[in-house]
Amino acid sequence: MADVDPDTLLEWLQMGQGDERDMQLIALEQLCMLLLMSDNVDRCFETCPPRTFLPALCKIFLDESAPDNVLEVTARAITYYLDVSAECTRRIVGVDGAIKALCNRLVVVELNNRTSRDLAEQCVKVLELICTRESGAVFEAGGLNCVLSFIRDSGHLVHKDTLHSAMAVVSRLCSKMEPQDSSLETCVESLSSLLKHEDHQVSDGALRCFASLADRFTRRGVDPAPLAKHGLTEELLSRMAAAGGTVSGPASSCKPGRPSAGAGPSASDSKLSNQVSTIVSLLSTLCRGSPLVTHDLLRSALPDSMESALGGDERCVLDTMRLVDLLLVLLFEGRKALPKSTAGSTGRIPGLRRLDSSGERSHRQLIDCIRSKDTDALIDAIDTGAFEVNFMDDVGQTLLNWASAFGTQEMVEFLCERGADVNRGQRSSSLHYAACFGRPQVAICTYSRCSNHLCVSGDWMCPVNKSDDKKKKDVNKEEEEGSEPKGDPEMAPIYLKRLLPVFAQTFQHTMLPSIRKASLALIRKMVHYSSEVLLKEVCDSEAGHNLPTVLVEITATVLDQEDDDDGHLLALQIIRDLVDKGGDVFLDQLARLGVINKVSTLAGPASDDENEDEAKPEKEEEVQEDAREIQQGKPYHWRDWSIIRGRDCLYIWSDAAALELSNGSNGWFRFILDGKLATMYSSGSPEGGSDSSESRSEFLEKLQRARSQVKPVTASQPILSSVGPTKLTVGNWSLTCLKDGEIAIHNSDGQQATILKEDLPGFVFESNRGTKHSFTAETSLGSEFVTGWTGKRGRKLKSKLEKTKQKVKSMARELYDDHFKAVESMPRGVVVTLRNISTQLESAWELHTNRQCIEGENTWRDLMKTALENLIVVLKDENTISPYEMCSSGLVQALFTVLNNSVELDLKHDCKPLMERINVFKAAFSENEDDESRPAVALIRKLIAVLESIERLPLHLYDTPGSSYNLQILTRRLRFRLERAPGETALIDRTGRMLKMEPLATVESLEQYLLKMVAKQWYDFERSSFVFVRKLREGQTFTFRHQHDFDENGIIYWVGTNAKTAYEWVNPAAYGLVVVTSSEGRNLPYGRLEDILSRDSSALNCHTNDDKNAWFAIDLGLWVIPSAYTLRHASATLKSIN
């Protein structure tokens, strides 16, 4: 084969008449064998270059007289070329009619003919490989309808891998179809039928095709209604319902975020659950783009499907909630209120993550997809979250930069719609790349999204002029929309009545924080949208008969959670809407469940101390003079930033961010923002590095070391308080103040700058190309960065978290002053009753303890009995009083006073009054007990409820009491940090070590585990101290008799348990109690020497090399007279001793 002459081979390939056909077939087989068996691709391509052989192969397909067996081998040869190099694709596309000839073979296939069927399958493989680079050429050749027809008509007669390859071709080609394409109707009909295909990969592929088509419609601004003509929405709803555990019918009883009870979920259920994201995205696209589809969808079985989907896993529930959020906007505000796609960037990289080598490879692959114009691959990478839309590579190029230069216009439009910044990029902007590569349409697309106000758009209008024109259009549009009803007035009440109780129940029955947060946001939105009349109708309906109580319980639960300011804000907004629209119904429940008191606590006392404090530091700063230089061991500050110079670094930090500027740096520095440590380079791209606790601890340790050099009495000195030419230099860094309220930090080796502003909780980094990136903190850094010398200095930087806290406080104060202050002054009637009962009980106790008059002997008894009878009346209805009311009325304290003696009980005579009161209590409750009511049980339940409502032990309640899902808490490991007690010297110090424990682990097992870590074990001492050694030295003899495998009668077990005195067996070979050797020495080819003594039920595979004279030896260190011995029966591999 190696001696084949390529010219002869090529000549034979070009034959095709009469007897020459056999020679052509021989040449094709020879070429296939040469390509398949070659061990050197470069040499093979030199021998049979694609530039000459591929056109010859394509011409065979263009030969109408070529038989199927020749065409099948030809297709196979083309496949081998494409497998070796995807660059061969352009050679095939360059032959006119070749792609169309391949597609036509799928249409004329004869399934009864084996050769014809093999040819069709091979053609599918060729098309699949071509579509990876040139899917547009296949689409233009009519490949979509040909492959769809092949799947629909012949899919059941071909191999599974061919069917899946054909579906992959369809998926790629659907991304090329335009809304106005004449074959759209046929394509949609075929795809709709494939949605019900028995092969899951085919049906899933059809679903992805619809998603691609819908995306194309959206980008072109065309109504996607034609996609739903053949039952698409019905199939989507059916799949959504099945993902939650119910195929059709009423809503599932499954709780959100969990599989249903009973049998575990099947593989198909898991696949359906994973499809929910695609289903929801497709439904959302249809609803956003088509009023007709939205109208029909809202009047279908959508509520049942959504309610069923809420019984799925966490991802399924959250995706369903995304759809509900969109539907609420469409129902109540209409299509005009839908948010438009934004092209702005936050300027802050979430997570500050760093790409490892695998991530860099993936990014290079994505760039290759852009260069090969594979739009689907780019869309999938962005949609799945694998890459951020503004991701920048190691040379400072964004995805939009690459797409503007080499990608398709669809890629550029997609990235812009997803928020790609057209001005981002270290070398140049996307607009510049589009212009340099001569791509006017891409340039116009980036023009229209350019943030530079001097750039003109496609109609040669500056943004200033366009904004004036837009204002005029907006005024006319508002006048036209004023007469139109918002949303869907017919269906909005129906959905609100159905969904509000459902999501209230979802919140109460889930333990997942993500679902709770999302459901709370939806509840807030629905309450906000509902009118006063509609909210009353929902509460009066059968599904919402207890909705006021449930909604108030939800707000109480959220307000009880600490450090959840976002949740508190949502809860307060819900309360405000409930009070404004529900009136006395919700006010009564808010007072009953103690929410009013919680709101009052959030509001806090009203004072002006903060404003007074802000005015004082200014006078102090005026007296201090700016420092001329930054010296080591002295504290400095600028506004709210503290500055200290270490031995080799300069540290600048506030409660929002911390910077470490190394003296010898060429422009890079480390910083901590939102608790994450990262390194900033001159390009402006932060690299997360190994953000481990060790790296952060090392950063803090160096900062603390620098701060420790400052004497406690040293006053902090300001720097750069005003604009001026002053420059402070530390190492390669210089600090200047050229603008009021900001300082710039420059490096002598670069042109980049770091800018600190007094009203910015973070910093702005200006790269060496002038591009600015803002890094803003959302959370404060914590107590580690609290300075010891700054005191109060001017205005404090407010992060997003602090602003939320302030908003919560002001809203709580407004609610309390406007609505709750009057309610709190007039308590409910039952509270007054409980207070009177408390007063009567305390009066009876005083009369009984004073004993000043004889008449009082029966008076206290009658008074106490009357109070207890009144309490029993109140307790008959469990819903009459709440735990909060019982606690706030003083009843619990009164009962404690009456039933407990305040004097020391060691005095015998003091027990008599206590027993008298206890007897009255017992008599009152026993006399009123019957079959229908048990007041003592009701009282105990109320007291337990009071304890649950007020206890503040460090416990986490993941679910509501009484729910059947609390057992899932037992699957979460508990984390502990070990700490040795002060003064303890005998135990090994393991302070700071983390410990994970299963919730069901016993205290005994935990104690034994810790004992091994912190204390010496019996085998850690001298051998002479071992119990089994001492017994043998005393002259005792022992007999070991074998009973069965893993019995406790053997020598190995006896030694490993220290003569059966230890609480558990240890492998004696692992701790040097016995010595194991082998013919291989200390290192076995597989396993360890001590494994041959293992007592594991599953045999450990340890063995020597395959040698006849191999051996193991065990030195017990004991005198033994063996009669027989066994280690264990072989139950692993044949070569294993175990």
C-alpha cells in the first residue's frame, strides 16, 4: 500500500465508464485503506493531497451514473479526510453541486437495498462533519428538508448513531433558517412530529431546534407564532408537567425542590427535569415575541403544568418561577413593560475567577468556533453559563472583538443582545476591528451600540439627535397607549387566585434558600399587582381561605431571619401592600402573630446622633497637617481609607476593599473585594488565583504585622487632603491628588492608574490603554479590616448592603408610624383577657404569700380558680391566641410565679404553699377535662409554641414544623472547628482544624474519633506496656481455634485489640505490632504489605509479581505452635492473596 503511485490512484478515481468502474472502485478502496491505516497524517496528505483528491471524490457524487456501492466508498473516503482535518471542508464546499448531491442521496434512498441504506448513512456522517465548519453551505443546498425527511421517513430503519448524527445536522441547520424562508412551514411540521419521537435524543434535538428557530425570530423582530401551529406549546406544557412528576391532570402533591415520595426518579424523569431550562426559555421567547401565542397559552393548561413543575427538583422549580415572573408582567402590565436587552456592562467581573489550563483550552476552542462561524456553539457556551459574555482572554481580547473580526453578524448581534460591551478590549474596540476587516454590516451593528456620544449610527444620526427624536416618538406612543388596557384583564385575576396560594405554600414547604428567595419575590410581585377587590376575592376563595394567616406567617418567618436585609425589604414591601389593600383583615393577623413588634424592632429608635457625629470629625481634620511622606510604623488616612507602610508593601484599605502594593511591582497588585482575593494586572483583568484561606490569611498576616508596628497612642495623619502637586512615593508607587475627592495611584513602570474616590466603595482601574474598569464592593470586608487609629472620619462609604439596611430601617419606621402605632395602642380583646388573667393570678399569689388576714385563706383560692377557668375558656379554641400574644400578655411569667416558689426549697415549710397552689391548678384543669377538650394539653402546646418563637439558640430550622421533609436535614454534614481548652497540656493541640460530622453520628463515635486525633493510643507507647505482651511474660498460654471467617478467635485479632482490651481492632502491621515482608521487599506492585491482614469485608487486592517463588512472611514477635492457619479465603482476583 505504501508503494501506491498517487498519480495513478488519482487517474483511476477519475475513471467512470464501463469496465473502468471496477478500477475506480479498487482505487477508492485503496485510498480508504491508505487514509485509515496511515500512521503519519502529514505524509499521507503529501501523498494524497486534499486539494486534488477531494474534488475528484466530489465529482464522483456528481456522476449520475455512479452506482451506490461506488458512492458509498466515496462517501467513506470523504469522511476519513474530514476526520483527519476539518479544514478539508472548504475543499468540498468549493466543488459546485457536491453538497446538493450528498443531500439528494438521502431523498432517493432505497431502504430495502442494503447498499443504498449504507450509502445514506455514510452521507449523513459526511454532512455532520461538514456542518461543523460550513453549515451555511449545507443549508443553502437544501440539506435541512432532506435530512428532516430522512429522519421522519427512514429513521426507524437506520442505526441509532446515524439517527443521532442526522439530528445533529438538523440542529445546526435550524440556526440558519430565516423567518421568511419558504420551507419554514414544512420544517416546523416535521420538527413538531419529532418532538414525540420515541428516541429521547431525537425529541430533545427537536426541542433545541425550536429554541434556535425562536431565537432567530426574536433577533429579526418577527412574531414566532408560526412555530406553534402544530402543537408545540401543548408538547412543551406536557413536558413541563412531566418534569415535576405528573404527566397530566391536576397538580402534583410533591413539595418544591424535592422528588416525590415513594420510588426514586427514573432516568427519563431526570432528563425531563434537565430540559426544563430549555422549555422555559422557549416558552418565554414565544411569549415575549408573540401576542397570539401568549393569548392562547394563558388560556391553556399552563397553570396545571406550572403547578406540577413546582414539584420537581431545585432547578426545575427555579426555572418555572422564571416563567411565572414573565407571565405576571404580561398579565398585569402588558408587553410594553417587558425589559429591553441591555448592552451595558457592570465593569466588574463576578467572582473574579481565574482560568486554569483547561479553561484556557476551552476558550481557544470557543475562538475556533467563532473563526469557523459556528454560531450554535457560541450560543450554547453563553447560554449554559460556561463563559461570561464580556470574558476577556489573556491578550485582552473579548468575544465580541473576535466575532467582529471573524464571526458572523448573528454572533455579533447575539453578544450585543446579551450585554457585551462594544468598547471593551485592551487592544482596540469591536467597532475598530469590524472596520479594519472590511465588515460594514458588523460595523453598523456595533455603531448602534457604541457608548461614545460622537459615534454616528446607521442613519448617520448622533445619539444626541436620536434621543431628541426618540422623545417625540415616546410622547406620541404614550398618548396611543393611554387608551389601551394594560396586560390581560380577563386572565390576570384567574392566575392571581391560582398562583398566590401556590407560591405561599411553596415558600412554607421548602428548605432550599434559593426557592424561598424566588417564591418570596413572586409573592411580593403578586401582592403588589393585586387590587384591593382582587385581594379580597383571593382570600375569600376556597384555595385562599387561610391566605391572610399564611402570608403574615411568611413575613414573620422572613423577618426572623438574621442578616437577610434583602428578604426583610421584600417582607416589608409585602406588609405595606397588605395593609394598604387588605385593611383590618391583615392588620389583625399582623398584630396576632407579632409582626408589628418585629417591624418596630427593625425600625429602631429615632435619633439624630448619627448626623451629629458626622459634623464633628471635620473640625478635627482641619487642625491636622498633611504628611509629606509615608514612613514605616506610622498610621495615615485619606478620607475613609487607612494607609500603612510595611517592610516591603504599602497597604491601603477601607471597609469595602483592601489593596496591597508591593514596592518592587511593575504595575500588578493584590486586592480583596467582597471577601475574594485577586491579583490585578496592567491589562485590567483580575486573576483570582488560589483564593484559599491560606492566601487570604497570608494577606491579613502581613497587614497585621505592619499595623502592629504602630504605637497605640500614635494619631493618624491625613495625606493629600486637597488638590495639589504633592506626590508621595513608596517603592515603585506614587500617590497624587489631581481631582477633588479622589487620589490616583501610579506605577513607575507603567501607564496604568488605580483611582480611589471618596464616594465609591471600591476603586477604578485605568489600564495602560486608557480603558476604565470599576470594581465596586457589594459587602463589607468584616472585622479584620477595622482600624485601631482612624476613629470617626467624615462620611462613611456606603456599600450596597449598607444602603439596603438603611432602606429597611426607613421603611420599617414609615410602616410603624403610619399604620402600626395606633394598632399597638389598642390590643386585641383576647390580649386584654390574657392580661386580666395574668393580673388575677399574680394577685392570688400575693394574697396567698402575705397571709395577713384569715379571710384571705379562701379569697386567693377563689381568685386563682376563677383566673384558671377563664384561661381554660380561652384555650378551647387553639386559633384564638397566638404564641406571641401569650408571651407578650405576661401569662407565662404569671404561671411561673404561681407554680414556682421564689424561696429556697430546702426549707420544708416553704413547700406547703406551693403544693396548695399546684393542687388548685390541677383541680381546675382536671374538672374541665372531657372527651372533646383537654385544656392541659392545649396549654402545654401553647407553651411549647411560645418557647419555639422566642428561643435564640444556634439552631437552624430548615423547614416548617410538622412538615415531612425535615429528615432531609440529616443529609447535611455538620462542620466544627477544633479548639483545645486553655490549660490543657496532655492532649495534642489540633486547634483550628476543621471537622465534618454526619448528623446521625453518635457522641460515642465522635469521642472515639477525636480521641485518636488528640491523645496517644495504646499502640503508641513502648511494647513492654502492651497488655498482650505482659500476659505472655507472666507465663500465660493461649489457644486460638478457628470457627469461621472474620471471627474474633485469631492471633491477628488478639494482637490488634491488645489482648481484646481495646474498643476496636487495628491492623497490627500498620502500627508496627507485627512485621510483614515479601519477596518484593517493602514495595508491592499492587497494594500495601499490611493489606494481607485486613479484615475488610471486601477483599483488598494486594499481590507480588507473577513469580513461582513469591512469598509473604509475617513476624508476629510471639512464640507460636501452629496446628493450622488461615488468613482468609481468596475472594478478589486470582493473583490476590486476599
